[in-house]
Amino acid sequence: MKNNTGITMVSLVVTIIVLIILAGVSINMLVGDNGIITLAQKAKENTELAQIEEEKQLNSLYGELVNSGDGIFDDSNVEAIEKKMQLL
């Protein structure tokens, strides 16, 4: 009898097909419309927009505190706040 040790051609082809399918699914999950990279970019944009909105709200609050004249800030704080407001 012949001693067959090794991989048959059918099992090799099936293994390659399975690996190609897994690679396609993985790539689609990475760069697809709802992929990880797309979601990360959207999260970055949302974080930047939220940061800008928060800075606007803080500047508005600082402006109200400075203009109220209740003596909460001394002159050095008022100058720093006004410089910050001019930058934005």
C-alpha cells in the first residue's frame, strides 16, 4: 500500500477559500461605512465640536463674571480672561 502523508489538494483549496473570506470580512469591518476607522473619525470630529462648544460656554460664563463686577476676580485674572476671549 501507498503511504499517504500530507495535505490533499481539496483541503488546501478549502483552507485558502476560508482564509480569503475571513480576510474580506476583516477588511470590511476596518474600512467599511460602519467600520472601526470610520467610527473613530466620527468620534474625533464629535469630540472636537464638543470641545469648541464647551470653550464658547466657558468664555460666555467668564464674560458674565467679569462684567458683573462683584469683585470675584482681581485685575490679573480679568486680564487673563480677556486675553483668552480675544483668542477665540
